Amino acid sequence: MENLLVVSNLILWVLVIGLGVTVLALARQVGVLYERIAPAGALMVLQGPAVGELAPQFELEAVSGETILLGGLSQAKKSTLLFFLSPTCPVCNTLIPILKSIQRSESAWLDIVFASDGDLGTQKAFITKKDITSFPYVLSPQLGMAYQVAKLPFAVLVDEHGVIRAKGLTNNREHLESLFSAMEQGVSSIQEFMSNRQQGAA
């Protein structure tokens, strides 16, 4: 009986050690995969003002009637996320709750401005339906033309000095957050950051 107990304990210890080795091996593989698979960032476009350039300056009247200043030195010393959208864009609609969440968590340093064009009545109904009355919302074809926005949703991150720090097509939360990460890393995009990192490792 005692021999059986000793044997069972030995088998149990062998299994525990084997499990520990397996966990360590899997953890290593996860790390290797993380290094190989770059995070997906917002899709950069070459049209319009480039990252690192001063943003075009606009003085626009928001749908609410207030005057919105875009570009140039921020009086509030905050960065601005300019988000181009349309009431008929399904992806834009899915990103609105995410943008609300970002504004709540990042309001200390970031303002979000929605930009669109088209019929004022349709836009007002959209603003009410999506409960985004607290956000500045401007209608300006000229603004979209200045940034050469061809597809939606499109976002531009401008720092407090009026310099474009990141931009691109944003189809999900990861794309939006990649703009902030690019700004923090001092690169034009996450793709550039990963490329620099891989070259450094080589």
C-alpha cells in the first residue's frame, strides 16, 4: 500500500513538472507570436497634409451655433481628434460609443470634434439620435477637402501646437488608439514604429 502511494506521488510530481514546462513553452511561443504579428494601426493615406505639418486653420460654426477653431495653437492646451463621419456610414455609427468612452477617459488632454457635410436637418437628427450633442459638430465640405478625405471614417490627431501627429482610416477601436500610440512614440503610424523596431532588432 505504501509503495502504491509513493508511486502515485511520483507520477503526480512528474505530471506537475511536465505541466510547468508546457506552460513556460507556451508563454515563450506567445511572446514570439507577439513579436511577429504587428498590431493593426489606422491605415495611413498619402493625400492631404502630412504628419508633422501644421494643420490647416479653420474657424467654423458648429451645428450648435458655437464657433470652433481648428488648427493653430490650442487655447485649452489640448490635442484635438478630428473625426470625419457620415450619418449613412455604418462603421462610423459603431465607433461613436467608442469615441464617447475615449472622450470621458482622455478629456484632460484631448478634445474630439466631429466633422461632416450634407443636409443640416439630417445631421441634426443624427446628432440627437446618437446623443452626441455635447461634442462640437461641424459641417464643412472645405474641411474635408483640405484633408482630402476620400473614405470614411477618417480621423486626424492634431496636437496642442497645431501640428498633425497622426491620421488615417479608422475602422475600429484599435485603429483609433493606434493614433494615440503613434503620437506617444513620435512616429507617423504604428506601422512605422514596428518597422523601426524590427530594423533595430536586426
